Amino acid sequence: MLEGNPEIALKNPYSVVLTETAARKLFGSESALGIPIKFDSIDYLVTGIVKDVPFFSHIKFEVLVSLSTVVQRSKSDVNFDTWTSMLMPALFFSKVSAISALGNISSVKVFNNLILRRALVVIQYTVTLIFITTTAIGYVQYKNILAFDLGFNTENILNINMQGNKPDAFLKELSELPEVTGISRSLIVTSVGNAWGGQMKYKDSQDSALVLTNHVDENYLPLHGYKLIAAGNFTARPSAADASREVIVNEQVVKRFNIHAMNPKRQSEKKFR
């Protein structure tokens, strides 16, 4: 602190501490200590000067106001509200009694205003309840989406879009990191709205079904924790042409082409087109 006592500078209500730059803006080369300044028609006393906040600090300020100021102003607001709430009913009923005694027709306007105020309060509470309910429902849906079972593991798995770049050099660097325990490749990221597929046929050339597909390598299934109920995983092939002839299907495809009644161990031998 450049000027003032740091222990008592912000103790009293309506006390402020300025930064060097703020003091220079307001008072130039003169000392600002002990000089009153005005905020929103209220006088505050300058009780200290501090150095400017560092540029990279996440806390930015030019003026610090004592916390006791907030407490003091809150008390003033409460006193005003209390006085208003006591005064207004008395004024209201005194006017209603006098007007009723005189039979003045303007009493109808008073009650109409009262009904309008009550209606506005009801509308306000209704909108608030709708907003709270909508927020609660949205939060529950969000939690359900996060907890939804996709059928495979996504924990601690990072999907990186290569954006048309060659992945070999990047995969080599990743494999050298001790924190990376597994790497796989795929054409698309599963279950995020992307879709890729085509018509698949089995024995009957006239019978086809739209099957969504993903092109993956032999590391994809173990990395994501898929469980195979028959046959085995892909094996590394010497050429891409040989590898592209193999597919692994889910239970829905097996049922669609009526293969489920056969021996599960032999299902891997079936040929699709």
C-alpha cells in the first residue's frame, strides 16, 4: 500500500482505496488521501492508495469499496422498505374509507389497480416457476445423457480429427508418450451424430438392409472395451485390400438376416455383400 493504513483503510462505511492510475486520473499529481469523491450522488472518502494491479492478474479493479458500505446501504434500503410497507396500507385504507363515505366513483379505479398488481405478482411467480421447472428438467436430461450406456467405453478416450493430415508421424509421437496406453484408428467417431453406411445383402440378392458402418483398425475394439460374443477381432493384414474384406457385425444384423439360429462360432464365416 503506497498511502494509508491497510488495517483500517476499508474499515468504515463509505471508504474507498484507489489504485495509482485511478488516483492520477482524478487528482493528477496531488495526493488523493483524505479527499472525498462522489459515486452515484453519494460521498466516499479516499482512505488509501495501492499499486496498480499487474497486467496478467485475474482480479482487475481501480477502486476498492469497504464491505461495511454494502451493509450500511442494505440497512437503509430495509428501513425504507419497512417504512413504505407500513405507510402505504394506511394511506390506502384511509383513502378508501374517505372515498367510500363520499360515494366517489374513483374508488373503483383504486381496486382495479390493486387487482392489476395482484395479477402481475401471480404472473411473475408463474414465470419464475416455469423457468425453475424447465431448468430442473434440462439438468436431469443432461445428466441422463452423460450417464447413458453407449455399449462401449469412452472414459479417458480422446478423439482427434486428423483433418486430412497423414496420421503415421502423429501416431508415432503418441505411442512414445508413457501416459498413452492405447491407440486406434476409425473413420468416424461413434454415437455423436455422424453416420456412414450402405445396403448389405446376405444369401438373397433381392433382400438388402441399410447397415451403418465404421471403418476401424484391429485396436479399436479392445480400446473401447467391446465384447465379442462369437469369433474374434480383426487381425493385422499385409495389405489394406485384404483387411477391407473383413467385417464385424452386431446382434441386430445377425437377427436381420436370420443367422442367429446357427452356431455362434461359425457366424464369422458368413459372407455379406
